[in-house]
Amino acid sequence: MSNPLNIIIACGGTGGHLFPGIAVAQELKSRGHEVLLLISEKKVDAQASEKYSNLNFETVKAIAKPPTFSLRMIPFLFGLRKTIKQCRAIIQRENADVVLGMGGFTSFPPVYAGSKLGVRTYVHDSNAVPGRSNLMTAECCTEVLLGMEVAAEHFPKVETRITGTPVRDELETLPSRHAACYVFDLDPKKKTLLVMGGSQGAQNLNELVATGSKGTDWQVLHLAGQADFDRVKAQVGDREGYKVLSFCDQMPSAYAAADFCVARSGASSLTELSRVGLPALLVPYPFAADDHQTANAEVYEEANAAVLKQQDELNEEGIRDMLTGLNEEIIETMSAAMKSLAVPDAAEKIATVIEG
């Protein structure tokens, strides 16, 4: 083991940044290093981090960058300067050796502050097409770590390394199907559809699945999100075998209970699906920056691990036909293809890079 390091990981804003950051923190801590995770003030960060009491979290003020020529740029720049100053103080207080950003709007201030203090800095990008914030953050980095090889071409002036995207260690060993179905009061003998609409823009997708799955022989575990929970719950009513949750803190059981998934194609979700071998219908969020979710989904469709459909291509009948046509042979073939895309040791690879 290398000498113990003090490491800061900026990973808040969305579950897609937070959970991979937690996975790296768990690996680094197991190697004897001290880790502090910086998260945003968003409710999703506080809610998701609650169960990881063995890790240290601290919130920083961070907001997404508005359009360059927007009047909102003035308060944004003032806020950004304040957050950089806050991060600089945290880095000095912790005597940090390394700062790792897991992408998104929370990564730039601490990585920038770390680079100005002469600390080794990294950013991880999990998407096929990097976000603009990561392209900016990369300019302050010692090295850029990538979840997908196709993203490397977007960083021509920075040293890159393919590591894969980390998965929380709780997904390494899933419960039995029977035990998992018991958690959600589902029948282990029936095919189960897991629906993950994502934290943003899920209303249309939620409605399509809730209606399209009616009359099929599939039971449904629907993670509708907090904003859409009440509406979806009212829509399905007391339909037998249809469970609606606003948030799920037992994802190992959710994955173990499922035979197929309908999901957005955020990189972190795709990484978890590949790790557990769960095939999916991928419906990219139509307003994602640079349409990066479509690029993500194309990687999985090309491997025959998933079916890619744009939201405007879907209707209730299409959902129903898809579920009716999914037999055991198709599911097993897609599951094997999905597993082939997994990078089980991504957290270990990132930890090794950070150790220098």
C-alpha cells in the first residue's frame, strides 16, 4: 500500500456523479486513505448520502453554469468565485494531496482550487460525449479519467486514461430473487419490469410505461422520482403487481428482482445495469446537453445489450408489444451482452491512479 493520502472527491449534484464517487471513496478508504466527499446542497445528495455513515461528507455551494450570454452569468460568476474560495479553504484545512472531480457542476470549483494550490487533480467523465463543465474542468487537471473509450477524442490536449465508471460495492453481491421480491411485496414467479425514469424529465416516460404495461403478464417496480410520485401513484391506483416508489435506497434488491428495465441512459445507470447484467429499453432524456444520453445508449445498443428508442418514437402500444415479445431466451442473450460491457474493477483502477 502507498503512504496514506488525504483525498477530496467532488461528486454531488446527481446520483450519476455521487454514487461513482462513493464507490471510489469506499475503495480508497479500504486502502487506508482519508477521504472527504464534497456534495451539493441539493436534496438528492443529502438523501442518497444518508446511508453511508462511514464516509465523510461536506456540502459546498455550487450551481450549474447558465448560458454564456445570459444575465444570470453575473450572479453565477460571483457565486463561483465564492465557492472556489470555500473549496480552497477546505483543501488547505484537510491538507489534501489529491482532488478528484466526478464530473458535473460540483467538480470545477474544487479541481480549479486544487490546481492553483499545486495539488494533483483529476476529473472523471462517464459519458460517451463529455459535458461542457468537464471539458472546462479538464484544463485544470493532471489527467482525465474516462468511463468510455469513445470519449477520449473530445480531450485532444489532455492526457486521458480509460478506467470505466465505478459501481458502489453494495452491488457486488445481490440478494436472491426471492428475497428481493419480498422486499417490494412482489411475486418471484412473475417477470418483473424495473422502471427508472431518472431525476429529471421523467413524466412522459413514466406515463407511457404505466399505461403500456397494463394488461401484460409483467409486474412492475416503478421508481417514479419524488416530483412525479403522486401523479404516477394516482394513475396506477391499486393495480395488482404494480409498485410505485419515489426513491429507492435498496437498489441491490431492485436489480435482483428485475428481469428487464426501462430507463434513461445516464452513464451511471448504464454502468450499474451492466454490472448486474440487466438488459434494458433505453430512452434518452431528450433535453440532455449535447444529446449525450443518445451517444451513451448507442454504445449499449451496438453491443445488443439494450434497445434504444427516442421518447418521441414511443407510445403505449409499443411498450406493450415490447413486453409481450420479451421471452426468456431474448432476455438471457441481452443479459449476457450487458454483462460483457461491465468494468468490475473501475474503482480499483481510479484508486491506483490517485495513489500515483
